[in-house]
Amino acid sequence: MEKLIYLDNAATTKTRPEVVEAMLPYFTEKFGNPSSIYEFASQNKKAVDEARGSIAKALKAETSDIYFTASGTEADNWAIKGAVEAYAAKGNHIITSKIEHHAILHTCEYLEKHGAEVTYIDVDETGVIKLDELKKAIRPTTILISVMFANNEIGTVQPIKEIGEIAKANNILFHTDAVQAFGQLDIDVNELNIDMLSASGHKLNGPKGIGFLYIRKGLKLRSFIHGGAQERHRRAGTENVPAIVGLGKAVSIAVQTLQERQEKEIALRDYLINKVLKEISYVRLNGHRTKRLPNNTNFSFQFIEGESLLIMLDMKGICASSGSACTSGSLDPSHVLLAIGLPHEIAHGSLRLTLSEETTKDEIDYVVEQVKEIVAKLRSMSPLYEDFVKNGNHEK
Amino acid sequence: MEKLIYLDNAATTKTRPEVVEAMLPYFTEKFGNPSSIYEFASQNKKAVDEARGSIAKALKAETSDIYFTASGTEADNWAIKGAVEAYAAKGNHIITSKIEHHAILHTCEYLEKHGAEVTYIDVDETGVIKLDELKKAIRPTTILISVMFANNEIGTVQPIKEIGEIAKANNILFHTDAVQAFGQLDIDVNELNIDMLSASGHKLNGPKGIGFLYIRKGLKLRSFIHGGAQERHRRAGTENVPAIVGLGKAVSIAVQTLQERQEKEIALRDYLINKVLKEISYVRLNGHRTKRLPNNTNFSFQFIEGESLLIMLDMKGICASSGSACTSGSLDPSHVLLAIGLPHEIAHGSLRLTLSEETTKDEIDYVVEQVKEIVAKLRSMSPLYEDFVKNGNHEK
Amino acid sequence: MYSEKVMDHFSNPRNVGEIENASGVGTVGNAKCGDIMRIYLDINESGIIDDVKFKTFGCGAAVATSSMATELVKGKTIQEALNITNKAVMEALDGLPKAKIHCSLLAEEAIHAALWDYATKNNIKIEGLEKPKTDIGEEEEEINY
Amino acid sequence: MYSEKVMDHFSNPRNVGEIENASGVGTVGNAKCGDIMRIYLDINESGIIDDVKFKTFGCGAAVATSSMATELVKGKTIQEALNITNKAVMEALDGLPKAKIHCSLLAEEAIHAALWDYATKNNIKIEGLEKPKTDIGEEEEEINY
Ligand SMILES: Cc1ncc(COP(=O)(O)O)c(C=O)c1O
Ligand SMILES: Cc1ncc(COP(=O)(O)O)c(C=O)c1O
């Protein structure tokens, strides 16, 4: 196998060496429990609060409004379940989108089994939520709007400001799953009227097993994990100090390098998109041409199936995905690709390539070359392509 | 400050250097998402499964019955809430003890607000659960018995085998919070009829932010965290690969060194207990003389208050606690000490010293000397001691 | 995820292609499920499968099972081909992940469909061959919410 | 957790002890809450607090606030002592953690109790002094389950 080309940064990212460096002392030296009262442990409490501060700063939020969780998924579960419980007196209706991550969708489905009502708003063919539909979905019993900041599969960035305004005007809580966006896009929770925001460390070159939920001050939200008095009584469990410190460091670096990374990745992303669309036939770009995450590309190649493509790319040392990591391997095509209107057989033939700041133009050139060859090979053995050609539709 | 003497291993432990070593490659090199299908990520899936295997072996359980969580607290929440939801058709009654960790107690209190009925069984003056009371508490609607393996404050080890038999005979699920016991005591889930067991990495020289729930095969249990298909669809969120690998390593080492550590710590523990009881007056040992965790000691010193004692010990470089870490700093005396029948003012004057395999006899000697001096100093300024002496009760 | 045998048959699939004027052609599966398999058979007067080709739209396992299935039927009699089960295909591939077992069923089904086409064209009845389903369903995995 | 001032007054508490035949003694708090404070006052004929001692069963903040409170009242008139609020004690200590504010209230209360005892013994009325509560309650922190 050649040198590995990792183009699956939406699935997870490499932890930055500086982040690991920052974490290390908290395993074997400063290992104390931050809740303990002795000096040896209070340095850890301080480290946790510093990390909280770095994160708050990145969102222009109050430090005390950041609550650590073990993952983006936990933050999503907490936001939705905690709000449904806290606002039961007001109503039981949630509005979300059809293209949310499973952490939101499966949580909503779970709540539906327990009496909640959920409206799943459609998106247009580029993956942008239909705001008019959202507005119409609002009922007196609507307690929560949860719409992701940017989609993990097709990278589409949602009109968060507009949604925040609609939520505010209607006195409804607004939660956004920013697991993909935080660290890639500039986010100001006040300007955007965000009441709750979920994020995850391992998507922004931080450690796995750590995330957070931003909860606007004064917001009533029930606890999700009960036990000790950690996180100001709202989220129990001994603080994961090394990971919290690592997340704080990763966020600080992400903020510092944001603009530079954006510029670099957008240029490379567009280079990749243009090259694929030019050099390969019967391909479409999924998602929005410009309202998309700096590092995201997603294509559908007609007549071929995604998993075969992925395995063949893997044999060439290229890490890529079709759909999200946790659903690849499943038999259903991505709910996101179906939601933007792709027919099943085209949804099956999708490829997500997500860049990092370390991705180079040479890598992109190599990857496109490989994709081109593999797509040709798979088409040559595809009965769908055979039918297509026999029906005389083949371009000369 | 002198060299630090860490005697708060029940609050958290130092991560073993070998554990950190084992984790390191998974941050910056093998950082892939185990759910991804390419070769680069499948090594991580393998690493996760190996860790699962090590843990299963330690409990004589099936590998596929171990489910990773982010903490002992999450495992406790999952076990209780998941069982209540899954067995709602059978009943709504839970039996637990008065001396459980808050991860269990607060979860039960939460469930009581949502329609569950909970019986909190008393313990005797050594902290052993009253089995006759437990038997009498069983109702046709009882779906779960949850009793901790060993107590985190006073170290009392419960008659788990007997409880397991009672549960089995009555066809009731049996969960045990083994966060303190796992790694210190030998546990065989089959021999003990345990259906679910919670544990946490940072209590056994593993990393923070990782734990697991053992769930006996075939047991119906609802998911607690919804989202992706990780952990065989039962616990969503990207796997915390480095921490899982670290936990696996920590458990392997714990199993290998179990007997040696037990012998060493029990000897030192008993030395400490005898020395304190001999050298300091008006002191009692909390918990059971022999049915106790190898590393646990817990004393109550009459006429003085625990926090003052802790701070003065801290100034001597000694890390200790009174009650559990997450409740110290709170104003209530420990619910565990009240449950074993201590009056409030005595419960307030308690000190927990929990050893590690690195603790030495010299350290113990130094600590007892300091405790003795500090207790004398605090008594000299205590109005309770003044009254006691004035009332002529003072021994000559 | 896949055995070495599966990877071998996936990366170097045997018998890919079409047969013009084939004795029988069978196409099974559907795009919705993400797998379509087409098998071409050339059957001589003695009822021996002289040649076999396939085209497959699908995952690695779908390609590998197609490849292996064609290898297994080549040179066999109709009756022998009919008796090749999905289990035989899986075993020849040193196993498949649970989620991919349906691919082996699809391969078995594709052979049957091609044989059925041959029988229909030649107006003969093949002992033990039933009209193939045109669609292979998915078993639902039990998911625990 | 604690300011340097608090740590100083905790580790070297001023005025620890008893005064035999004190002009006034006040004990407040209870063991259930984990804090008991006793303050002894020696008040001369001009109504000046000549000497003050304390004994305290309680946490670091309880000891430190007792110590600081005795420092603040020493040499003061009864009226001045009466005007020393818990806020003044806290400020003199460079603040207390939120969960420990009740300790400063206890210190204020202990002074009042000792003054009340003095007034009762001498059958005088001190302007603005009310019968002290014998028990200082705890504010419940709001906990979010
Ligand atoms: C008995 C017991 N259960 C549960 C927990 C919670 O574990 P964790 O802090 O890993 O969530 C602890 C430790 O704090 C404990 O001692
Ligand atoms: C949009 C989105 N939400 C939530 C998650 C879940 O995050 P985590 O794996 O940290 O639980 C992910 C990633 O898997 C994601 O992309």
C-alpha cells in the first residue's frame, strides 16, 4: 500500500500532537479528581475551567454556559430529551430536519414512542432546509427547533441565523448540532440566537470521548445523566480531565487557524470538485456549491455502488466514505441523499471525500485519477451501465 | 510542601504509564473511526474488540456482553433507566440500598418523579445490607435489584452472591455498581448471578472518561444514548478508541496483579486501622472490619469537622477525603455515614484514606502522626470538645 | 471485514462480462437495496454449462459472490448448477459478514433466474427449479432503541 | 477554593480559646449542619470590647470567619460590634466560596448572641439587637435533576 491518504475527516480527525502533549500530564502526574478539595486536585479544576473558557470564547458565550459531555451524541441526546422533559407543560412538539445526524433523528424517534410529536422538515435539492415549511410547522405546542449547523454527509450549511430569528420570534428554543461546523466555521451564539449547541472533540483534531453542550444561561433543561454534582449539578460523572484539556487546546488552535484553514481548504475543495466534474462523466455533486463546509465534497457516480468504490480506493491507500461512518456498512442508502431527492441507485453510488488542513494538491490529483479508473472499472462490470449503453444513451 | 502522599484512590487513581503507552498510538497514528470500512480503521475496531475481550475475561463473561460507556455514572444510569423502560409491562418497582453512590440514588429519585417506585434497603452498623429486609421488599412488580458491590466511602463489601440468588429465585434482574470493586476483587458474573455490572476506568488505574456496562446476553435493556449504530446498536457515539484500549490494558494488569495487590494493601490497611485506633482517642472505624475493600479505611473523629481536617492534611501534603469526592464541599454529611447510624456531628468528622499499591508503611506512619496532631489541634478549638471536657467526661 | 478470498474475488473478479446470444440470462436484485446481479449462461446440447459471465452492481460481497458463483457453475450440468446453494458460495469464499449474507442468496438466485430463462426459452422443465423471485428482500436487523 | 486570607486565618486562627467569667458568651449553629461557633466577649465598663475569644467546630471557612470576626470586634464599642455584618467579615477575608457564605452569617450571629447574653446578664437593652436565632439554616442550592 502506498502512503495513506486520509480523506475522511468528517468521520474523525487526527488528534493534534500539541493536543496530546497538553493532555499527557493529566494522566500520570496531575491525575486528581477535580471535585476533591486538596491543592493537588484543584489545579485540575482550574485546567477544566480554562478549557471551558477557551471554548466559550470561541462561541462568544459565557464560560459557565459550556457543559462537558462524552460526545456529540450525548450532547444531542441531552439537548433534545432534556428540553422535552423541562418544557412538557408548554407542549410536546419538536421541529427538526430530515437530514439530521442519527444522534438527533433516533433520539426524536425514541421520543415519538414516548408521546412527543416531531415534524421533520424537508430540504431542497442542495440540502438547505425549507424555511417556509419550518415556519408553517410551528404550533402553540412547539417547544424546540433543532437544526444542524452543517450536514455531515453533504456539507450543506444551514441558514442558522434565519432559523434563530424564527425561533426567537416564536419564543421557541433553538438547538443546533454543530458537530461538523464547530472548528470549521465562525459561530457566535448570540448573533445567531442559538440557545443550545452540540459539538464533539474528535471532529476538530481534538480527542475522542469528549464533547460539550452549550446551554444559554437561564435556560431550563433537565439533566440527562444523574449522579454526582459535577458540571454545576447538571451532568454527573467524574470529569474527563485529560480529554477536557485536550478539547480546550484543540479549540484554541482551531480558532487561531480558522481563517487560514478555511481559505486553504475551500480552494482545494473547489479544485477537487471541478476536477471530478470535468474528468468523470455521469457524476453529480451533492450538496450546495458554495454553502458548504470548507472541507466537504460529496459525489454520486451513476451506475456504480459506493462500497465497492470505497474498497477499491482503500486498496489504493485512500480513506474515504459514502455517507457517514456509523451508517456505512448498513444496507440502506443515506437518508440525507434520499432527502435531497436522489433515486436509490444513485444514492448508493456516492462518495464523500473530506479534507484536512494537511491535504495537498498532489493527493487530490492522485485521488481523482484513482476514482476515475475505479469508476470506469466498476461501470464495466455494472448491469445498470450495460443497460444504459444498450439503450443508446451512451455519449460518444 | 513535602512529597505528596496520595491517599484518595477511591476518588480517582493515577493512570498507569503502561496504560498511557498503550493509548498513545491511537491519538495521532491509528486515529481512524472504527465504524469506517477501510483497512486503516479496521485495526481500531480490532483494538476495541481486544479490549472488550480482556474485560470480559476478567469477569468470566462473554466478550459481546461488554458495552463501553463514558463513565461508571453513565453505566449506572443506563442500567437503571434502561431496565425500567424495558420492563414497564412487568412492573415499576426497584429495590436498592441506602448507601448507593449518587449515580444510582439520584437516578432512582429521578425515576420516582416519573412513576417508578423505589425501596431503599437499610444497612447494619457496618454497612452490610439487610438481606431479610431486601427479601421482604420484593413485590410482584419488582423488576430490578441494584446493590453496589462495595461501598465507595466505607468500603463495605456486600453479600453479592446471596443477593444474586435472591434475585434469581424471584426472577428479578440484578444490577451491581462495581465501580469500586472491579479491579480490587475477583468477580465472576455467572457464579454471582449478576445480570448487569457497572465499572469505571479511572478507579483502577485506567483513564478517565471510560467505563462499561456488562449486560447478560438475552437481557432486554433499552438504549440510553441514541444515535449511530455503535456497540451493536445499543450505545451511540463514536468509540473512544484510546480510552477503550487504555481500559483494556488497565484491566489486564489489574487481573494479573490482583492477588499481590490485595495481600499488600490489606496488610497495610490493617496496619493503618490498628495504629489509628490505638493512638487516637474518641475515634471509630466506619465500615466492616474484614468485609471491606483492600484499600479502604474510614474513621470518624469525635468533636471535629472533616473539612478542617482535610485542609490541614493537605497543608502537610496528604490527599484525603471525607465522604466521596463529588459530595465533599457540600454541606450535608454523607448519606452513607448517616445510614450506618452515625449522629450528624460524628458523621461530619469523618476521614477516608484509600491506599494504592504504591502506598508505603512510611507514608502511613507519617500520615497517622499528622492526623493525630491535627485532631488534637482541632479539638483544642472545638466547642463540642470543650463541653465534653467540662461535663467531666474527659479521660485522664 | 472481508476474508482474503472475498477480497481476491472482489479485486480480480472472474468471468466478468456478457455473452452474446446466451442460452439464459438472469437478473435479480434491485437498485433500492443496492445490489443487482446479472448472470449469462452458455449451455451446450449435453446440458453442460460451457461458459458463464456476470455483471454486478453492488458491494464488495456482491461482486465476490457473483465471481465465485460463476466459477462454481462453470463446466457443471444444469442439475449440478441448480444444487449450488448460497451456503456453498459462502463457504467457498471462507465466509461473509452477517450483514452480507443476502449477497450470497442473490448469487444463488441469479443462477436460478438464468436457468429459468434458459428453460423458458427452450420450453423445458428443470426438475426442482421454481420461478425465481425478481426481488430479494432484506432481513431487518433488530435494533434496540 | 479559599483565598489566601481565609487560609491564613484558618491555619493561624486569632483569638482561639475561652474567657473565664466572660461578660457574654454566644453559641450558634448546630452539629447537624456541621458548624458550631462560640464567642466569648469581655466588655469593660465603658462598653468597649476588651477581649474576645472563640471556639469553632466547622469547616475551614467557619474557623476563618470566627477568627476574622473576633479580630474585627476587638477594641470596638458594643454598637460598633453590632454593626459588623457578615458582608464586612467576608470582605475582610477577600471573599468566600458561595457554598460557604452561611459561615459568615454564623459569625455575625455569634457576635449578636454573645452581646445578647451580655445584655441579658446585665439587664440592659442594646439598641438594634434582637434575640438571636439559635440555629442558622442552610439555603438550599437549586439542584437540577
Ligand atoms: C460506587 C461508585 N459508583 C459510581 C461512581 C461514578 O463513577 P464515574 O465517576 O466514573 O462516573 C463512583 C465514583 O465516583 C463510585 O465510587
Ligand atoms: C452532525 C453530527 N452530529 C453528531 C455526531 C456524533 O458525534 P460523536 O460521534 O462525537 O458522538 C456526528 C459525528 O459522528 C455528526 O457528524
